[in-house]
Amino acid sequence: MKDVLVVFFTRTGNSERLADEISIKLHGDIDEIKSEFKYLGISGFIRAGYRSVTKKIDQIEFQKDPSKYKIVVLVSPIWASNIPPAIRSYINKNKESLKNYGLIINGAMKENKKAYENFKELLGNPVSEYVADNSNIDYEICQKDLEDFADKIRYKLENEEENE
Ligand SMILES: Cc1cc2nc3c(=O)[nH]c(=O)nc-3n(C[C@H](O)[C@H](O)[C@H](O)COP(=O)(O)O)c2cc1C
């Protein structure tokens, strides 16, 4: 079994940047979830919000098998305080492989407790979590938060190894 898979979905690139950073820190593999929809323009934005709030699932494609990894880190944007339909679809398909998961969600607002609760409701408590404010992504503060996030994942991996 391999250690870490970082899986992301993105519309405008922020989640991909966070996923790149954390996969480097954790020496993990990386995979992108692609949706059947691009969610572009105003109509895309409205559709994105509507489909998230109404808990729809998208048809998706991804490449790597999460069951081959000890920990899967999910990196997702927050849509209308909720879970993007492509991520919801990934979770539905791979729930068994997400028992040990890390969660990085990011949004444009400073306060996103409700969004975090919505993810937790579906997946239970993560091994490590980071709710990022996307205005911080380029800055020192985000590096520190990502390092703290990574430390908790490393700790969990060490414990798993001791128990093997
Ligand atoms: C339909 C829609 C709804 C959104 N709702 C929220 C929200 O409830 N809270 C928030 O902080 N950001 C919200 N955002 C902003 C995105 O979460 C934010 O820009 C994020 O960094 C985008 O990630 P990405 O570049 O990986 O797509 C929303 C964006 C879209 C498209």
C-alpha cells in the first residue's frame, strides 16, 4: 500500500495550487477529478451553486485508485457553503477508501464553518483539516497552515506503521 494520494477538483485553479503544495510536502501522488460540466460563466456559476445546495452528483472521471493508499487528502472549493457535485460523486464512489482522509477546503469568505460541517457530515472526522481562505493562498500564513496540516498526516502514517 502507498502512503498518500491527494485528490482535487477545481474550477478556477485555487484547489489545484493547494493540492500541488500539499502533495509536495507529503511526497504523495496527485489526481484530478474532472466533472462532466465546466461550470463556466454566469450560468455555470448559478448551476454550480444550485447543484451543490440540492446535493446533486456529477458524472466524473479520475485516474488513480484511492483504495491503494493509506490516506487520501481531498482538496475542494466550497460552493454555496456546500460540497461541489463532482466531489460528492467522488465521495459516494470511494467512501470505503476515505476512512482515513485529510480535508482541505477553500473559499472566498473568511468564515466557512458550515461548509466544513457539511463535509464532516458525509465523511466523519478527518485525520487533518484545513479550511483555507483563498486570499491567503499566496502567502506565508498558508504555508504555515499547510505545514501543520501535513504534520498531522505524517503523525497518523507513523502510527499506522507502528501498528502494522
Ligand atoms: C457557485 C459558487 C459558490 C461559492 N460559494 C462559496 C461559499 O459559500 N463560501 C466561500 O467561501 N466561497 C464560495 N465560493 C468561492 C470559491 O469557493 C473559491 O473561489 C475557491 O477558492 C475556488 O476554488 P477553485 O479555484 O479550486 O475552483 C463559491 C464559488 C462558486 C463558483
